[in-house]
Amino acid sequence: MEAMIFGFCLLTSDINIFLLLSYKTYKKTLLAAGFCLLSLALTWVTVHFWKQLLLSSGRDTALLGFRHSPLVPILLGLLALAALAGLVLSLARLAKSKKPE
């Protein structure tokens, strides 16, 4: 249950990253970078709880249960990749822009 809750929070955080990056202001880009770090932390927490769920049900935890439910590790990887891409985009945009006085 916790894995699903944190996974939904991860999805929402990733959506917020790219919505904030659609604005061209310094503060929104900085906030997007913060959401990227939050998404990476939520990815770790989601993976932890998913592994605990697999362990408690007696399933194989190799590759986060890829044999039993292949969609879950793929989605977690894509959400983590989206967070990393957002982090790279936001840091590049922050490096290009001038800090407001």
C-alpha cells in the first residue's frame, strides 16, 4: 500500500517538474530543481517499499520482481529517468540565467 502511495506522489512530483519548467522564471526553475531532488528521494522510498511488499508476499525480489510484474520496475525507472532529465534541464537553465538581484 505504501509503495502505491509514494509512487503516486512520485508521479505527481514529476508532473510538477515539467509544469514548472514550462515557465521561464528563475524562481520556478529553482523550484523545479527542488522537485527533482524530491522525486529522486521518492523514487528511493517507493523502491524500498515495493521491495518490502515483494519480500512479505514471498515473491522473488530480483530486478524488483520483474518476472511477476514487469510493468512496475519499468515505470519506476521511467519516473526516475524523468526526474534526472528534469534535474539536468533545470540546472542548465539555472546556469544560463542570471540570478535576480
